[in-house]
Amino acid sequence: MNDIPAIGSPIRTRAILNEYDLHASKRLGQNFLIDLNVLQEIVQGAAIGPDDTVIEIGPGIGSLTEQLAKAAKQVVAYEIDKKLIPILSETLRPYKNVKIVNRDILKADFSIFAKNQSLKIVANLPYYITTPILFYLLNSSLNFKSVTVMMQKEVAARLQAGVGSKDYGELSLAIQYRVNVEIILPVTRKSFMPSPNVDSAVVQLTPKENFQSFPHEEALFKIIKASFAHRRKSLVNNLLYYFGKNDENRTKIERSISETGFDLNIRGERLTLENYEQLVNNLSENMIFSKE
């Protein structure tokens, strides 16, 4: 095994692609990672160890899977592209701790992981479906220790963004509501074959300690969404668009914002998650809508 180049090396990747007459699928957002240093840094950044079970999403030809298998107790890799399954079975044949599942991760049954004490998720996500996959994982029954994923650099910036920054918005708040976010590794477009038009970043999500859900989550995220609907408009005006423009609603909205402790000219990007939770409570108490 040691005499064979790693799957993630450029020479081995090209050999596999040529052998199987394989081409990256634009429809599935496939780009093959050919930088062995990046692959190893992902595994190190995810702190994969011999007690860990790893869920991998989109293994491709097995470049990252191979590095995960060397470090983990077990790797369960979900691949949606049926034509890659026999290729993965061959490239990963030496690794007995790898299980390949031909299934869309958005339709996966995670009950098989219920008893895993040390579960981590690692993925090089297709850019076009990054956000749906993240929300599916965060809202699933998986009791994971971390989610370490490669994604478009701009999306990573939005996930990590803080209050008042140009990248801060609905996505930032929705993700940071449940997990801590850290960008652990920048990855240039030159690390892929074929090279995408954008750079990437590896982001790590870890569950918030002692997380308690807001009692009225649905109302909270409706208000957050409304607050960023027209980014250059004030919070008052955005909420008026949402609730309906009339003098009674304006009075209630302005009172609720003032009671939250903000000037009436403030924009949604200036409020923290905790501010939005208080705003939802104030809007309800001022009877502009029911939280139920």
C-alpha cells in the first residue's frame, strides 16, 4: 500500500480519471481535490482519531476518504453518483474500515449512528448545495462532535460573519444559532481538478455548549429573514414591509425596537441573535403578532 501514490496526489488522480474515463460532473458540482497537504490538514483540523466514526459526504474518487480512513475507527461515505461506487470500491479496497453508501445525504437514515459516542462529519461539499446540506445536518438526529466542511470562500465568510460586517446576515444568524463557527483553512482554486472559478475554505462547526433553543424559533427566523429583505433599508421599514404598512403597525414596531434598546434608524445587520430574540418578545408583547 505504501508504494502506491495517495489517491489525492495529482498523478494518481489523473491515472484514476483516465482509467475509468471519468469526468467531473458539472451537474453534481464535482471538483477533485489534488493537494495532499490540504487533504491531510483537513483530517488534522477535524482532529480525527482512532475512536472516531466519520460520516463523509461526497467522497468522489476517495481522496479525502483515504486520509480519513488512515486516522479514524470507521468512515461511512455517502456518494450520490452511482458511477463512482465501483471506482470507490476499487480505490479504497485496502481500507477495511470504509463503508460506501450510494445515497443522497439529504435522504439518509441516520438511526444507524445512534450509538456512536464519537461521531464527526467531514466533507468537501458541492457548492450548489452547501447550505441545504448544512441545515439538514444541523436539524438531524445526529449527535456529532464537529462538522468540518469545505465550501466556497464567500459562503464560509457569511457563516462566520459578525454583527455589522458586510457578510453578516440571515445565514450567519441561522447557523450561529446552533453552533460555533470557525474557518480553519483557506484553500485556493489551484488545489482542485478541474479548477473552479472561486477559492474555498474549510469551516468547522461545533455544537454550542449547553445550547437551549429559543421557545419561538419559527417566529425568530421569520423576523430575521424580514429584517434582511432589503439590506439598505432600516429595520423599521423592513418590518413594515413584512407586517404591512400602516400607522398602527409602525407605532408597534417602533415601540418594540426602542424597548430592545436601539435607535429607530438602525438596520438589521446591527442586531445580535440575542437582540433578535428580545425583539421577537417585544413585538409579541406589543401585540403586532403572536409567537404561537
